[in-house]
Amino acid sequence: MNELRRHEERDLSVRVIVIFAVALVAFGLAAQGLVGALFTRYHVREKQRDTPPSPLREAKFQPSAPRLQVNPAGDLETIRRREKQLLSSYGWVDRDHGTVRIPVDQAMKRIAERGLPSRPAPRSAD
């Protein structure tokens, strides 16, 4: 035996590779043909159905107005203006329960002056 040989002495069989490739192509073509035959059969069966098409298929449905937002930047500005007005003004939130809205800067001043309300400390069982 020659010690200088440092490669595989048995190569892969070309015959096996060719048979595998042919089988793979044949399987792919058979699967493609089967799927095509199924689609054709389903298409023919769908055409033969005696149920009428849905009346909604022909209806021209229009969503309620406004269908398009003509000026998105302007709409956003309007919303922000309303929010700013609400956050910087006094008003009733719920008159029956006596809940009011005050401007954010006034609320921050009151919290800075009075502090946040806290719960009483729990009694320790001594």
C-alpha cells in the first residue's frame, strides 16, 4: 500500500447521481401535473355549480363619507389644537360628580405646593 495516497479511493457513483436526478425531475413533473389536473377539475366543477353568484358581487359599495382624508396634515393640526385647548383650559368633566378639568400647568403648580396625596401608614401590630 502506498502511504502517499491521501484521498478517497472510491468515488461516488455517477450512475446513482443520474438516477436520483431523473427520479427527482420525474417526481416534480408528476406533482406539477397532478396539481394542474386538480385545478382544472375544480375550475370545471365551479363553473357547473347551479348556485347564482352573490348579489354583492355586482354591487358598487361606497363607504360612508368622508371617503378620503383630503388634508391629513391639516386634520392632525386641528386635532392637536383641540387637545391643546382642552389641556390648557378649565371645564367640567362630570358635573353630576363634581369632576372638573384644570390646565396642566396649574395642576403641576398645585402638586408642587401641596404634594401628592398619600395613604395613611398602616398600623404596626406591636
